[in-house]
Amino acid sequence: MATTGQKTGRHDEIPVIDFEALPAMKLHALKDDKDRKGKDILDIRFLLTENPNAINEEHLRALCEPGRLAGNQLGNESEGFRNFG
């Protein structure tokens, strides 16, 4: 998991993950527990809505491909991540 180089915590010792790691973790959670699907998809949509330029479209599609982080849990639902309003 990539970090930003920033640190947080009382003594600035906790590394901060980069933005891309947040939806990636949510996609990985989908692979492990399909009952989380609704919550994780809403979380991913929120992250992308609030940070529209934080991850490029091509890389997002690659993360959502079957067999990658989300396994086969997403189907065509990843198409709506950017169109959520």
C-alpha cells in the first residue's frame, strides 16, 4: 500500500496512505464479503464524488476488473462510480 510521505499522530509517526488505497481497500473488502457490497459501493462513490481528480478513470477501471481487487462482485456497477450524483 503506497503512502503519501506524510505522517500523522501525536508524534507524527503514523504513515498516511495515498488516496488510491482507499477505494482499493473497499474493492478488496467486496471480494472477501459480498454482504458488504451496498455499503462499500456507496463509500467508493462518495470518495470519488468528493475527490473527482484523485484517481484517473483508466486506473479505476483496472482496479474494478473481474479477478482483481473486487473479484467478480461488481459486475457492471463500477460504471456508475463516476456518475453518482
